[in-house]
Amino acid sequence: QVQLVESGGGLVQAGGSLRLSCAASGRTFSRTNMGWFRQAPGKEREFVAAIIWSAYNPYYKDSVKGRFTISRDNAENTVYLQMNSLKPEDTAVYYCAADSAGGMGSVANWTYWGQGTQVTVSS
């Protein structure tokens, strides 16, 4: 059974940093695209970042470019999201996703999801 387990969320002041981790189990994900999405209260889940299996040329939502970095460790079946210079508008539940078919920016194109981890940025 495939499982994605996120960790690393929490409460941080604006300008601070957090590092999210997503540990995958149940199969090998070394040849699978991985991504991060987020969902703020009352809003739809939105794309944040994605990385293909080779880790070449990651993709980012425009508003997080230069502040967030997605990376992966295929040996550990883990994907990370380093978040720097956090802003209150980054507050959301962050979800890890795996195995996309089609455009990686669309929620509908991902097969596996984690349970989410809360990130709260205070002003």
C-alpha cells in the first residue's frame, strides 16, 4: 500500500524558514514525479512545486520562486520542500503528491497524496 507521510510543518514568523519532508513507502518512487501542493482555508488546493524523477529543472508556482526549493533523495524515497522568507500568505496545509500523468500543475493529474502538514506564518 502506497503511503506518503509529510512532516516539518509548524508555526513560524514572517521571514522565517521551514523544511517539509515527504517520506514515500509501498513502492519505489525513484522514477516518479513528486510534487507539493497547498490549500488555504476556503480556497482550492494549488500547485506549489514539482520535481521529475531525475531532479532536473524543478517547477515552481511563480509566487514561491526564489524562496522555495524542492529536492529529492531517491535512495531514501523522500522529497523535501525548503521554504525560506515565508510570508503570511504562505499559510496553508501543505500536501505531498506522487506519480503525475499529464501537467504537473493540476491536482487531478496526481495519483497519490499525503495527509498534509499545517504551515502557519504569523505577521
